Amino acid sequence: MKPTEKLYTDPTVPLDIRVEDLLSRMTVEEKVIQLNQYTLGTNDIENNKGVEVKNIPAEIGSLIYFGTEPELRNRMQRHAMENSRLGIPILFGYDAIHGFRTIFPIPLAQACSWNPALVEQGCSITAQETKQSGIDWTFSPMIDVSRDPRWGRVAEGYGEDPYANAIFGQAAVRGYQGKKLDDSISIAACLKHYVGYGASEAGRDYVYTEISRQTLWDTYLPPYEISLRSGAASLMSSFNNISGIPGSANHYTLTEILRNKWGFRGLVVSDWGAVLQLINQGVAKDLKEAGKLALNAGVDIDMMSHSYDKYLKELVAEKEVEPTVLDESVRRLLRLKFQLGLFENPYTPKTEASARFRRTASLQVAEELSAQSMVLLKNDGTLPLHAVKRLAVIGPMANNDHDMLGCWWGHGEDKDIHKLLDGITDELKKTEIRYAKGCDFLGEDESGFKEALQAAKWADVVVMCMGEKGNWSGENNSHADITLPQIQQRLMQKIHAIGKKVILVLANGRPLVLGSAVDMSNAILEMWQPGTDGASAVAGILSGRINPSGKLAMTFPYSQGQIPIYYNRRSSARSNQGFYKDMTSEPLYSFAHGLSYTHYSYGELSASKTTLSKGEKVKVSVSVTNDGEHDGMETVFLYVSDPYSRISRPVKELKRFDKRMIRKGETENFEFILDVNRDLGFVDDQGNLFVEAGEVKICIGDKKLSLEIK
Ligand code: GLC
């Protein structure tokens, strides 16, 4: 083999040999510039207005791409391939969080579907639209366990439970990455924000997170450890300060755990400006020291802090960063570029937008995922609507488009959005419908009340479409007050006083405190923010064409004074004392709450064996009968409850779930295989899994089964 032969350009050469060959040819300057990510154009998200780099070097490692057509990307890529010494392709990334042009429900809503296969399909469609538009890498999924609805970013994750975030994180990775990363419709996933960002103090964004080592291991790390098993290509290091050491300078999480304990060989990119922000967080005196801390901790790519491009070469020369550390970060980036096939296929083929976006099959998945993510919170029998002659559709969400998309709406276009009023009108063809906006989301203007009240007086039933604007949740959207806005409550009070049946349809990116709206509503449908194609699902649920099947992935507090409030809490020292004196200590709606138009009866639990040894597996079975009047999809949740352990455990922990269609009158048998060590054991503050002899309860519905571990 001639030494000058460029092994790295030969696709028949094993990947790791190509990486080492290319790495061996790179200068320090070339290595340093690879570890930077700039934007190509200006950022389209108001939170991160970076200074655009005008003359992007051909050797740049990665760019955030805001286009929907590949031409600009291909021009930039040709610059890299032809004007750089080694012709290393650029890695293009973007926040395709819950869709690219076809916009799916926000991830918190998707979790309420309890249908990982459907979530995977949605992510696969997102990957196809994203890849064919010129982007190789999405900064998704977010798998931050979050229990504080004041934090706007609860909208972007999969709720309060570690296992739920793990399973949906895996599903998203499978959807995005497909069978092989170099497939023409696969993109690299990015698990974020590593780690513990969801514990943001008092729901404020970018702040301190008090996370004990025990909680780090038993709550915030499991979604990452499990999602990595699906082969996630990358992670994003977080903004938050993890009990004194920020996520983007935390050697313990980024290297000791991620690399040394879990053996992850993929890429870590910082969050936007997270390296620079180490100065604000008080651990770096300047941008140079911030870069040193981040790289040495394990952050491979500097997203828009301009620390690495300015100081890494100097830091290596001064031995503040070992050349081996620099090489390892470059190695991880090159591996991903080879895995994505960028050396062989650096350019995105041209496709017609009409063939790429919003394909018929994609819209069907979007509608189905919207339908399955919606949660019927309350119903006194008013729903489904039966032969209603006159229906009033009222509220700021009724004839709204953009706010249906929620946060991180990608390239979703308002013209694509199916509005609630249209969906309901299309569905209820025999019903006369009157619309009145009534009020805006906020403010004091009651001038629209009169028209709304007239419509309500005219109608037999009133549908009130209320809640949050799409940009009230998501990044940098912490709300200290999460009650339904006063103007909306006042409108509800006036309409309630008329005495007609009221159905409340909620659009929101976080659990809300609903207050008097609950008693003023005969039924409450949590629509969340369903994306471009959710209106038909709402209409179908109202008409009874669709039997609602969503269940909450995050608790609704009765009052914001209760926050944090979540299901898998530890038990109190006093079971009958310590409660609030001024109100209930119970949530408004619990985790996994969700009503159906039918009824399910659960049989007794059974187990393949009830006395178990460590390392064994056990099969737990339960039969569920649909003894109601409608076909329906039921999600069976299996929890483990260990009342006595050397480290106290949550009162119950979700360990399995399964959602199935059960036709009316029929019975389905659900079987779950549990691994004694993994599923019945617990973890200590070093991440060591331990299994103790003694009783462990399996809980499904209101049924319990005791297992004995010897
Ligand atoms: C933002 C977000 C992160 C996103 C990144 C790139 O600040 O924290 O979730 O992926 O920057 O836009």
C-alpha cells in the first residue's frame, strides 16, 4: 500500500482505518476547525441570535442549516470538498424536533400516545423530509425528565417518568436513524440535553439544578443509558449547572459515565453557546478557559461559542489540552461523517418539494399520532356528541392556525395547518355551527364576549377552544403563573352561566392549573399542540368517530403551589400528616390519567413464578376486557413497588407499558417479561445496580401481585 494512497477515500476500507488514516494526515489547525459548528445564514430561533460567520472556512466541521432546499447546502459542501486540502465533508444539523414540514404533536403530547411505534414512524417521516432538504443531523430527541410545568421546555420532552423518556427516546432514535445512517432518508439523532436540564430550579430556564448523585443515577441518567442502546449517534451537553459543575464542563457525566462506564463512542456537541456560558456560570474566567474545561470534560463540538476555533490550537501548544484529547474528539466526528456516508455522498440529491413534503402517508401518520396523543381529562357523558343540532365553537384557538404548531415548529407552514373550526365543520355535517372568537389569549378586552354569548345562547352545546399560544412554551419560556389566563376564565364564567353544556378543548405545551374551568366544563379534551394535522382528530373525538386513548405523561397540578408534584415520589415519613392545610395535596389529574368512551375491566395478575432469584426473568400476565360500548385502545401500565430497600425507592416505578386495540366485548391478554436484576433492582449513587432479597409488588391498574426475591 503506497503511503500516499489516501485510504480514507476508499469506501472498501474498514471505517476505523479510514478514520485513523484521515486523522493522521490532519494538521492541528485542520483538527481544531473541524470541532466547530457555525450557522449557515442567521438563526431562525429568536433565543439564539449568533453573529453569522461570513467567510466560512472550507475546513469547518459542522453548520446549522436553516434552509428547506439543498442547493445552498450543496454549494457550501462543494466549497468544503474542493477547496480544502483533505476534502472533509461538512456535517449539517438542524432542530427538527417534532417535524420538519409535516409537523407532528409536540413531544410531550406524543408521549401521551403511549405508542412508541407511532412515534418512531413520525420521526422516520421527519428524517425523510429533513435529509432530503439537505440536513444530516437533528438535535432531537429531548429526553430530559421534567416535573415542573413552569419550565417551558417540558413541551419538548416525554414527561416526568424516566422509563417513558427512555422508551420514547429509543423510538425516536430508531425513527431518525433508520436501518443505516447512510441511507438516503436517515439522519443522525442527538439525545439531549445531557444531563438533568429538566430539574431547572423553580422552572426557570438555564439555571442551577440541584441533583444528588442518587437522583442523577435513578432519575436523569436512565433515559440516556437506555436510549444509547438504540445506537444514538450523538448527545448534546446541557446548559444547566449540575450541582456546581455545569453540564458542558462536567467530566463526571461526559467522560467518567458516558465514555468510561457506558463506552459511548459517538459525538457530543455543546448546546448553543454553552461553552461561552461557563463564564456566566462562574467556572471559567474567560473564553479560553471555558474551551479548555469543555474539551477536557468531553464536549467534542463547540456550537457557536467561538472558543474552540480561537483557543484550541493555543491550548494544545500550552499542553492545557492533550493532543490525544483533541484527536479523540476529531475521531468521533470523523466516524460519524463516515457512518453517514458523507465522503461518498456529500451532496443532497434534488427532489421536488411536493414529492418530499407532506406525503399522503405522512399526513395519515400525523393525524393518527395527533389522535392518540389527545387526552380526555373529564367527561360527564356529554361526549361523544349525539345528534347536536346547533354547536357554538368559541375561543382564541377555534379559528387559529399557527398556535396549533407549538414550539420548535421547524418549517411548518401556517397554510398547511388544519384549523379546529374547519375540522369540526367538516366532521359534523348535520350540525349547524356558529363561531365566535370571544377573547384573545391574554388581555382585558371583553369586546368579543357579546358575540360569543349570543352564539352560546343560540347553541345546544358550546365547544370552547382555549389555552396557550404556541410560543408560551419551549425554550426560554418559563411561566411562574400556569393558570388558564383570566380573560379566558372570565369568558368561560359568562358562558357557563347561560347553562349550556360546555366542552373545553385545551391547546397547551405544559400542564396547566385549570382552576374553575374544571367545574365549568362538562368535558375537557387535552389536545396539546397537535401540529399541522390535529383538527380532524379533535373533531373525530367530539363526534365519537375516534375513541380517545391518550393518557397523561405528566401530572396536572391542582395548584402551582404543589409543584413539584409527580407520581413516582418517595413515601412520606407520616402517611396521614404533613398535607397542605389550605388545599388538597392531590394533583388535579395524575400521571397516566385519561378517559375513554368505553370501559375496561382488569383481571387478576399472574406470574410465571412468584419466588425469584437474581438474574432470572419472570412473565407477568393480565387479561383486559372491553366491557363497554365502543372499540378502544387501552394502555396497560406495569409498575414495580418495593416498599423496603436500603435506598428508599419511589412509591411505584413504571417499568413496562403496552397499548392495544380491544374491540368491544373482547378480551386481550397482556404479557410482560421482567428481568429481576434490571427491572426489580435499583441503582445506587455510583450507578451500581443492586437487587435485594425480599418482597416486590407488581402493580397494574388496581391489581397487585407480590413477588419474592430470594
Ligand atoms: C438551543 C437549545 C437546543 C437546540 C440548540 C440549537 O439553545 O437549547 O435544544 O438544539 O440551541 O438550536
